[in-house]
Amino acid sequence: MPRVVVAGSFNVDHAWHCTALPRPGETLAGTYMTGPGGKGFNQAVAAAAAGAATTFVCALGKDEGGRLAHRLAAERGIDLRAQDAAAATGTAGIFVGADGGNSIVIGPGANAGLTPDFVAAQGDAIASAAVVLAQLESPVDAIVEALRLARASGVHTVLNPAPANAACDRALLAVAEILTPNETEFAALLARHCGDRVDPAALAPMDGERLHRLCRTLLPRGTVVLTLGAAGCFVSHREDSLRGDGAAHYRCPAAAARVVDTTGAGDAFNGALAASLALHPGQPFAAVVRQATRFAALSTERPGAAAAMPTAAEVESRYGPA
Ligand code: RIB
């Protein structure tokens, strides 16, 4: 069975659904819920729910949050490779507005303790995977190690450079075969690595040729999948490596959704994209992306993060065959 390895964070999410996001100095009443999250774990759950054998490499505290991660991974058939950390398991405080939009603060805790050595010790899983997927709520050197080992074994690498304020350096971009930023993350990367100042809000309506040029400047050797929320996403390939597609750049519309909570929608997208790449290696990349947009859309119809990830059967029942 083709395997996806996800390296990244686990958080215990504490979320409040409010009529609007709180402004500075404001106190609001909201409806509280808690559950599993962390971009890494959400992506691992999404990949497993999409049908891929999944390994999750992370760092956990020896506490209730850590035990929750072990229990949920076992329930979902995820091969959990957790480094024991002295710090408490990661946490996140999330406000969700009536439109499903959110604001998030994370307490990295144990996630900050993931080491390159621990990642390297999972080299067996990484080298035999079809796809390695990572994000940036864990130390950059550990994430570089995961992607570097994957590339050394000819394994596909997908880097979701989230959150936008994380340090995504050149060493990391060099080992990313497919990069999946959202608008804010893309604008931050352009400013840091290309000296281009672009308003994130200007990206969705931007002319495709111009967007393609920006993507090529940022990641000349790889594919960029720029996620644009309700506007779907934009794909930009290197001209001589189209991954089965007929064009070097194109847009993919978002799937319809009755949005309740967008928390983890990007994670659903990334986990499903990695699973689809692993399970159907020969299919055109456009089909991989279309499937990922469906998983992302359906995840927004449910509250929560990891708990909101849909299964392949649920996606097919809602949107039809892939
Ligand atoms: O992407 C959503 C996730 O971001 C949440 O689950 C939260 O834990 C933060 O990591």
C-alpha cells in the first residue's frame, strides 16, 4: 500500500465559535469545543481518511494531550512515531467567526522539541514512502531533514509553508518538490526570497501569466499550488515538468460548501493531495488537485480540525466520483 509520511505538529485545539472574531480589548461569549489539531496531525488524519497508509512523525509531551494523540492515531490506523519531549504537548487557541473564518494562536510546546536526529531515525518509513508531506509548526532543521531524506530516496516531497510567519529558508525550498502556500504564505515567501511585495488579496484576481511568473521565480525547479480559499487554487509547473497536465499553469475552482468552520481546510487539502499522489501516481496532477479541493471543501462543513477530515467515501457521496 503506498505510504504518506507526514512530519509535523500535534496540538490540542481549544476553539470558540463566536458571532464575530474578537477585536483588541473586546470580550465575547462563544461556544467552546476542544479536540485534536496541529497542522501535521490534521494532514496525517486527512491522508489516512483519503485512503493512504500513513505515518506521522512528531514530538509529544508525556501528558493527556500526548495520550490523546496516541489513542487517535491507533483508532485511525496511523503509524505514530513520536519523540518524547520534556515540554507539554502543543496547544492552539482558535476563534471561529460566523462566516467560518478564524484566528489562531499556537503554543508550540513539545512540537518545538522535534529533532533532526529523531526524524533521521524514521528513515525506514521515509525512504519507503511514496510521498513525504511537512509544514512549519515544527523546527525547520527537523523538517529539512525529513524532506532531504525523502529526496535522497527519490520520494516525492510536498511542503505546506504554514504558518506564514514561520521561517521558510532557501534550504527548505531546495528540498520541496511541490509547494502549497495560501495567499498570505505566498506573499510572505515572495517578500523574503524574491524581494517582491504583493498584497495577498491581489493574488486571486491576478492575471495567470503574472502569477505563473511569480511562482516560477519562487520555486524554479518545482510545482507551486497556490490555495486561494473560496477562489480555489492556482497551479504552476516548471515548463518541462507538467506532471501529466496539458498546461504549465491553470486554475482549479473550489468545490461547493456550506461553510461552518474553515479550521484545517488547508490541512485537508494537503493531506488529500499527498494521498492522491501516493495512491494514483500516474494520474494528471489536475485530477490530484481537484480531489484535494473537494476534501478541503467538505472539511469546512464540519466544526473542528482533525475531527472534520472527511473520508474518501464521504467526498464521493457529496461530489461524485473522483
Ligand atoms: O491548520 C489548523 C491548525 O492550526 C489547528 O488545528 C491548530 O492546531 C493550528 O495548528
